[in-house]
Amino acid sequence: MKSFFDRKEKFWYAVAEVKAVDLSFAPMEGLSYCEFRRVHARFFPGVEQYCAPFLAPDGQGKVKASARKDLLPEKNKDLRLIPQILCNSAGAFLALSRELEAMGYKQVDLNAGCPSGTVVPKHKGAGMLLDLNSLDAFLEELFSHTELSVSVKTRLGLSGAEEFAAVLEVYNRYPFSELTVHARTRDGLYQSTPDLSAFALAMRESRAPVRYNGNILSPVHAEAVRASFPDLERLMIGRGAMANPALFRLLKGGNKLDKEELRAFLEELFAAYLDAGIGEHYSINRMKELWYYVHHMFPGGDREWRRINKARTREDYSAALRDMFASGRFDPDAAFPGAIPK
């Protein structure tokens, strides 16, 4: 097969000239939608790019109207937003990417990392790593028919980090604008310790710029990864930034999260969901998902958190939130459950 680096040499060098970004907010299904992105960016500026929750097109490349609405440029003003596509059909991927390009997007991201048990058996997400020949054929067709910048977010493999060498060999045949490596296997889900020795292979041999992802839950974790890889310039953070919305600011030397700042953020986000026409029930459920991550900063606040989880109306939710903040408990340095020990 003739190298895409020969066929698309002009494209490849154009990608190489793009200014590297440092901090990227990972796609978080059920959480990081346009209302969250806008409010988060207003309270906690400094994120170079947000990656939208994945789009899962049908065979013709069509997605739900709500998913398309989330990406409308007017709903994402002043944000650098990267749409992500979960798909194993190059035709559907191309159809959807053309629609996204018409909306003004210059880059799309391929999801080759989702470990969900409902996704992997369909050879989507991390399931694309089940058959590297099929992955190669998918990418061959994809890059034969697009001039759009395409990045990829991947796992190391399915069950063993030793699989990553073969995975990277496939990726290196194509002119990806960026390779984001979640440094776990699919079987590691979100519990295993990221494998930095396997990630080192990407740093040494990837032809695309490399971004690290996996268990950056505090500045301590970020510093440890950067100490291991002094040349690493790109980080993607998801759960850590949900658990502490000011984490990106901390990584740039800014102030710790303030209790009243967090309260204002949560209240404005809830109002933004309601103002967007999202029903009361669904708005409360979205807030509960976020509270799963932030409640650890209220040590001893289990009773108040249970009240938040039981809330069914906005009045009940708002009252539970007031009680949580009135409790006097708040520790912005509290470790998110599951954090790597310092």
C-alpha cells in the first residue's frame, strides 16, 4: 500500500505546522454538553479545546437531532470544539464528517477508546482494536476520501499493553493530526493504573503529535506524567476536571477552587439546563451525575449528598444544595475516590 504520507504530503506538513495545544477537556458522555462547556469556560477559562461527547451515526451517517444541536456553532461561541465520532463504517464516518465540515468544523476525532460493554462487541470504540486488519481498511478508505483533519483517541489494546505496538503500527500509516492515548487497555476500564511504559512507545514512535490521557486527577498526577515525559506538551483530562472544575486553572498555576465559586458554577449550570428547555427531571439528573464527581470535596457530607440524589423537583434539589454548602464542610484538596496515591 502506498503511504498516505506520500499521497497527502502537503496535508501532512500543514498539520505539523498547527500550534500545539496543551490542555484538552475529554468527552464525557452525559456531562460535557454545550451548556456545561459554556458555563465551565466562563468560570474556569484556560481550556484550549473541548472534545464533544461522541456522535454515533447510523449507516447513512445520520445522528439524532439533539446530538447535532449540541454542536451548533452558535451554542459553542468562543470555544475550540472537536466533534468525536464513534463509528466502524468509513462511509458513515465520511458522511457525518462532511456535515460537520459544512457546520464549520475543521477537525473530527475518531473514538477508538470507549470500553463500554455495549460498544466493544460491535467493533466500535475500543472494539475497533479487536481486528487490526479491519481497522486498517477503515482508515484506508477514510483517508482516501477526506481532506478534513482527523485525530484519534485510543486505548493501548484490549487486554494487554503489549498489543499497543501493533496498534501504533497501523496508526502510523495514516496522517492523523493527533494521537490521544488513554494509557489503559480496554479491560482496564477506568480502574487500572495507567501504563506509562506502554505510553512511552507512542512518545518515541508516533508520527502524529501525542496527547496523554488517563487518571490525571490532580496537579500531582499531571506533574508525575510530565516528569516521566519532559517532551510531552499535550494532556487530556476528563474525570479529574469534573471532580474539580478548576483543575485546568491549577495546572496553569492559578488559585484553588473556592467554595462560593463552586456554588455559583453549579447554580448557573442548573439554570442553563433549564433555560435551554431541558426538562426539570433531566436537568436534575445531569446535576446528580456531576455531583457524583464533586461531592468528595464535602467530607462528611454523605447525608446531604443522599438528599441531592433523592431530589425529584427543582425545589428539593435546590434545598439539598443549600444544605450541602451551609454544612461548613469543604476541602478543595480532597482526593477524588480512586485517585492514585501521592
